[in-house]
Amino acid sequence: MDRRMRNDKNIGTDNFDAGLTDAFSDAPLCGALGSIDDLTRRRIINDLIEEVETFERSAIAEAAMKKRGGGVFAYAAAAGFVVLLAAGGFWMTWNGSGPLAKDPDTYFGEVVDCSASLFIDNDTAPLHAPIPVGKAVQTTDGTALLRLPTGIDLWMDEHTETAIATLTDDRVILSVDRGEAWFRIDPKREGPALSVVTPQGRIEVTGTIFVVNAQPGEVLVTLLRGSVKVVLSSGEKRLSDGHAMSLRKGASYALAQEEKRSMHHRLAALTWEVDTLADAIDAPPEKGEAPLLNVDPSISATQSTPVQAPEKSDPDTLLAEIQTQRGRGNWPKVESLYKKLIRIAPGSETAVVSRVSLGDVYLSKLHRYKDALQQFERYIRSGHTTLLPEAHYGRCAALKAMGDSLSEEKCLISFVRRFSSSLQAAKAEARLNALRGERLR
Amino acid sequence: MAVARRAAEGDAHARCSIMELLFDRIHKTASYLTSSRQEAMDIAQSACIEVLFSLGDYRGESSITYWADRITLKTAAGIFRKKTRRQRIREEFFQPEPEIVGLEETAGRAEVRSQLTVLLQKMKRKHREILVLRHVHGYSIKETASLCDVPIETARARLKKSRSVLKKKVLSDPILKGWVREWIEE
């Protein structure tokens, strides 16, 4: 029986009372009327804090005004100033300058879309939040679209970190520190020249659409339209559209048709049109075409990743071999077989589904949690749905193993909301309650 | 305590931390006090704003959750008071079926809680309040009396009465009566 109830005298804590306490003792945090989703919750909290701050600012301003005893003239002057400010803002907007910075020295652009929690300098950022210069912008389990002045759109995939590193009159430098970022630069833009820095090199940009994928030990730049110059420690190289370059090796390669198709789908989702990919959509796969350059981030930096001719092994044979090696507990061999399967039949259902199996091997057998996380995320991004609950749950487990309890909690919230009738839902909810209990203490 | 002090001084990050800590609990309390989702959100948001404004008054003499529950109850009472007498009577006697959404859990418990909540929503506010504090948040009778701003004896009497009312409702519900057979003393 509950301690408090034992100590309460003369209440008559009978079976009914004990039964009521038991029934409500593990009531979910969402209460009687169901849960609100995480994004709504965050927006409510941000709105509440903003409301309080706005009230405090106006209260301070009013107190200062009264103290000065300005009277009617002061109020008129303030009103006139506000009108001038509004007129100035209207003129700037009419001029088509777009969302100008509130203060050009500290802010540059704004968040125009985000599908889940977005953080700026480790604080949650609402929609239309201005982006401060020099502060990290991070997505977690959602994507975000940033619009920067004079024709720069930056779309961030999940678990991506970028920043406006530097802003001067003649140059803006953006950084992509991890994850995947898609850039669309208006060819007709005017304004400061644009550079993008990554952990392994710098990209000088003109009018173009390109993608930066920054993983531990490997940065890949893919150009979809226009031209960029890549500055490496070994010198400068130019990248043409329809090509990708590994900054670690300084070598570029032409995108395979399959890669082009995949990128076309992403661009269609973003409604960014690119003519150079149009040929990939209509043309059938070429015979003997070299498979995708394996940009699997699970490959370590010390391994080389040459473009290989198609393998002779077929997926069914590989699967049989994988089962054999699993039975023997030869997990490094299991890992290499799964990677081979993914390499030889990258778009096949077997290969896509194998990512979840490989993620599970990394997580539970090889204890390579970052690699596990990447495999689960690649499955989730593939659009495949058969093992979606398993992939999401695996993601939560990987984050837990990595000790990232904040991301784990967000992942679990999303999981419990989306897959409430899955096999793992009860465990996920128990873990979520445990995390919240730790936080409340 | 330090976080509360920083939040009172205007630290946005500290305010966000306090809200992250308390919002779910405040929303949970509000949702048990009213059957209307909209009203629960109104109560929750008003209570949160009151919490943010009153952080300067928090002295750390009780837990911050206890302090927030107190504010939530007062806020809810204020919102209920503003309703006209006619609205209150209409709601107490002619309530529409409340919106109850439960997560899938172990068989039986979720359904029992869901049905109990339906009955709870049909009770008078003061009875509902005391049952929520006692059985949802697990407060002792002394804490419950303090939160409801009534003497301990009044809280005891009110709790006895509300349990008796709820028990009668349970006994008249044939399905729920079967589920909670072991609770009902013969």
C-alpha cells in the first residue's frame, strides 16, 4: 500500500481506495485527454515564454516612460518612431530584399520550415526564428529549411548541424559540421560571396544546387546544377554538375543513374527543379553500369572505397551465407556480407531491409553504436515501411547506448506516438517513463 | 531552486527548463479536472504563465511540482468561477461524454482507468479535485488539504464523500463493477 495512505489516519483506506490509487498510479503523463505531439508541445512552451517576455519588456518600457514623466509628447514621439520603423520595414520588404536580418551583425535569415525539434545554440527554435551568426543550428529527428538573404536556401536532414560561421560585407561562410545539407543558390543572387566549409575542405559557390554529406571521416559533395570550386589541402578542384567528390580523397566520379533518381525524388519533395537529372528519370538502367560509389558512412576512413564492377554473387546466395555465419557467431563476416549485399543490389528490397539487420548486428553484437544509428536512419530515409517500427526502435536503442538521453527521449516520444500498437511500444513507454522520472528527480 | 531563481531573473534557457519539467504535469492535472480538451489546454496554459510570473515567489519550501500543482488548482478554480451559474449547472448535470484517449497498455488497467475517468468527469468539481490530488498525484491528506486550501478535517470529509459518490457510480456501471470486483467490499 502507498506510504502516504498508510500514514493517513481515519480515512479508512479500504480496498476501493487502494484500487483507485492502483488504477491511476501509472497514468501516462499525457493525462486523461490524450497526448499532444512533441512539436505542438514545444511550440506551446515557446509561445508561453515569449508571451511572458513580451509582457515584461512592455512593462519595463512603460515604467521607464512614466519615470521620465514624458507625458503626451513622449507617447507621440514613440508612436512616430514606431510608424517610421514600420515604414522602413515595409520599404525593405517591397524592395524584394526578402527576410532581412533584424540586426545584420548578429542575425542572417530565418527558419521557414521544420518538421520536428530544431535547436539553435542548444535552445529550441520555433518556426520563423531568426538565425544568429556564429551559433550552431541542429536538427534531431526532423528536417528543417532555412532561408538566408539574397537567394540561399539550406535544407537540413535529420541529425545535421550547420552554422553561419562568418558574415562580412563581401563574404558569408556557412559550415556543415555533420549530417546532410542541401543548398539551392539563386544564380542571379547579389550580395556577399558564399563559401561552405566542412571538416575536410571548403566549397566556393556560385549559382547552384549541391549537397554536402558530412560523416565521421568522410565528406561527400554532390553537385546537381551549376559549378562549384572545392578547395582542399592538396589544391583546388572544380566539380561539374552530375558529379560527386569525396573530399578526403579529392577524387570525383559521375553519379550513377540510381543515385540521380534517388536525388530527383528528394528534389521533388523540396520542389527544387534540376534539369540535369531529367535524363536519369526517363532512361532505363544501363547494362553493366557500375554500382553506386558506396557512400555508406559505416565504412571507416582507413578503408578505400573504389567503384567496383557488379559482383557475381546474387542476393539469395549471400543471404544463405549470412545465415550460416550468424549461426557460427562470426559477426565481422556477417557485417561484410550484409555490406556486400547492399552494394550489389542497392535498390532491392532485400538490401534495404538488410540495413535494419545490419544495424541490429552493429548494436547488439559489434557494439558500434554510431554505425548502428546510421544504418537505422538510412532505412528510415529509404521510404521503405516494412520494418519501420523496428528501425525506429533500433534508433532509440542506439541513442541509449551512445548515452544521448535527450535524443533518446525525443526518439521514444516519436516512437510511442507513431507505433503505439507495435510489439515494442510497452518497452518504449516504460523506458520513456524511466527517463522522465530521472529528469524530475 | 537555482534554476527557478535564474528563470525568475529572466533567463530564457532556465524558463524553458522549468517548463519542460512542469508542463506535462500541469497539463495532466488540468485534463483530469475538466472533460473538455480545450478547457484543459486553457487551464494548462494559464497555469504555466502564472508559474513563470510567480517563480520569484518560489522559496523552495516545498517541491516545485507541489508548488505548480497548487497554482494549477487555483487557476482552474478561477476559470471555473468565471463561468456563469447556468453554464456550470448545464455542465454538471448534462455533460457530453468526455473525450478520453488512452494509450494501449497491459490489458485491463487502461480500460479501468478510462472508465473511472469518465465517471470522475461527471462528479462535482470539488470532489473531482480531491480525488485527482489523492489518487493521480498521490498526495497525503495533509498535502491535499493544503492544496485545496481547506482544513484537514474538511479534506477528510470531502474525500470520504467523493469516494462514496464514485463508488456508487462504479456499482451502477455493470462493466466497471465486474472489472473492479475485488475492490468492492462485500
